[in-house]
Amino acid sequence: MSDTLHLPAETRERAGKGASRALRREGRTPAVIYGGNQDPVAIHVEEKELRRQLGTGKFFDSVIEITIGGQTVRTQPKDVAFHPVSERPLHADFLRI
């Protein structure tokens, strides 16, 4: 049985390399929610919270409830890209359930 983890997020207006770098400097990690016959949603999550949940060891086996502006979206983590040296999360992909 999979566990349910909660992850607060905010939508991001800008996309691209420059906007993502600016978010990372502020301690945020850019991410995308896609699937479910809906348009993809560009979001960003707090890096500290994402790292904490990744450290549980059951992140990829869990259902992640992402809260965006009061609305909750049930997702499954698809992929997390890490920096090759510092192992900071650079980007996350979530698939709608």
C-alpha cells in the first residue's frame, strides 16, 4: 500500500533556463504536473521540503498530494533530476492520477 505525502507548491508564470535558475537561487525547485488529459502545469516547490521527502526512501512509491492555491492534485512522482556534483534536486516531474 502506498503512503500519501503532502507537498505545497505555487504556480510559476515564467518558464525557461533563466527563470529556473532564479528559482533555484531562492531555494525553490521548478517542477511540472502533467497527464490526465489536461494541460501541463508549471509549478515550483520548496527545495528543503522536497529534499526531506526524498530522504524518506519511499518518495517514488508514494502518492503525492500537491496543494496549489488551495486546490489539491493527486500525483505520482515520475522523475527528479539532480545536480551531478552537489546532488541538489534541479527539477521534478509529477504525473496526475
